[in-house]
Amino acid sequence: MAFRRENAPKSNFSSIIISLASPEKILEMSYGEVTKPETVNYRTYKPERDGLFCERIFG
């Protein structure tokens, strides 16, 4: 099993810049709002709607 690909194209980078997102950028990227503290229904083990694990909010 080969882990290296010899024919893979190589890219040259001179630098990478990482910075914190501004509050405005975070609001721009946000999709939904958690409105309930519930996580999972204890009977069905499915995420509660509008809760911390809601698939509609987090995908």
C-alpha cells in the first residue's frame, strides 16, 4: 500500500496567514440560533428541534 503519490502536483507557498474573525464576520457566517437547552430526546435518541444538536441549525 503506497501512501505517497509521486505524480501529485506540488504547490509552492511563501506564507499562510491565519487571523481571528471579527464579530461582524461571525454574524455574517451564522445560520441559525439555539433557542432551547435540550440536546437529545431520551426516548428516541433523536436531536431536539432548536436544541444544541438540531440538524436544521447545524446540518
